[in-house]
Amino acid sequence: MSKISLVTGSSRGLGRNTALAIAGKGHDVILTYQSREAQAREAVGEITRLGRKAVALQLDAGDVAAFPDFVDRLKAALGQTWQRGTFDHLVNNAGHGDVAPIADMTEAAFDKLVNVHFKGVFFLTQSLLPLLADGGRIVNLSTGLTRVSAPGWSAYAAAKGAIEVLTVYLAKELGHRRIAVNAVAPGAIETDFLGGAVRDTPEFNQHFAAMTALGRVGVADDIGPMIASLLSEDNRWVNAQRIEVSGGQGI
């Protein structure tokens, strides 16, 4: 029987690539988007053409007050599309970047990073636990910047560091339900993250490529298929781990 994966922030970038990789392995996908509805609908169309089912739901991953409404819409989608009350995999991918030295970081920018990358992940996961099937999987997206520092990324990396700690606690507390929880930490990737800085700025691209054993920065196809594989039964014994997917960054 096919599984159902919910991937947040999947209208673009790593989230979209992950959703398509999951569909390519024969499973169905629930995508979420904050504002890019047209792109999310396009991704749904691509998944449908692969022979899988998909729906797209609006979600602001940093707005905890909106989560009860999202849960209601998710329940409706599960019932209407799959005649089920549960889903199998949660991929907490939604996010954004904001770069500033510690001396210049504003409280508003800090709060937004924490709300999306930590608080939102914590309480969205909490809200979805009743709908997540026993024996399911959770993957939280972290970053290589929790291990290798780069000026300006302190607040973003600290929020992701909190996610890595949360991952371990989730794995412990959900073990009785046979739910495995892991964190995936990509290195620098060519997507439109931070306005496409790594993809479109030669200096950034070359800087991060020089830090990587394989001599290049990553692309979305380096990450999405890895996450899809982690969700499979082949990796059922992988649990409570931080898995870096960076091509050997900073070694």
C-alpha cells in the first residue's frame, strides 16, 4: 500500500524536489505552500502525471495560531482524497534565510527565524501527532551550518541547532509508537533559498564549493532523493540521527 507524506514548504526548492522524489518512489504527497499557490499546483500536476495522488494546502509554518485550521483542512483532504484519517510521513522543510552579523541582527528578523524554523516545527509537529500513523517517520531539515560556521548565520544556525536537539527528544518520546525521527542537514545548495544566493552569486558558489570534498555545491537532486530514501522501510532502523548531506563540507 502506498504511503502518504506531508512535506511543508514544497512549492519550490528542496521541498518540491523531495515531494517529487517521494512520488517517484510510488507514494502520495500532501504539499504545503505559504504564498506560491500556482507553483504548488504545478507540483501537484507533476506528481499526478507520475501516477500518484497529491494535494496542496496553504500553510504559514511560522503562524502557530493558524495550525488548528490547517489540521482541519488536512483532515478533510485525507478523507476526501484517500478515505483515510492518517498520514505516514512528516517532512518539516519549510523555511527561509536571513543573514546578519550578531551585532546587526534585529529582534524582528530573529523572531521570524525562530518562529518558522523552531517554534513552528515544534507546534506543527505537536498538532499533527494525532494524525501521524504509528510506525511513521518524521524528518526535520537542519543545516550544515550547525557544524561549520559562517559569519552572519548565527540566528539561523542556532534555530536549526534547536531542531537537532528536538529531533532526539521526538525520537525518544515517539518510540513507543514506532515513529522514527531524524534530522537531515544539507550543505550549501543551488536553489532559490535566500534569493538564490548560492545558485546565482559566483563568489558564494565558489566559496562553498571550495569547502566541499567533492568540489562543488549541492543541487536539489542531491537532497530530495536522499530524504525519500530515508522515509523508506530500507532505513527503518535509522533513528534520532543528524545526517549531513553536504558532499563532505568543511572536512
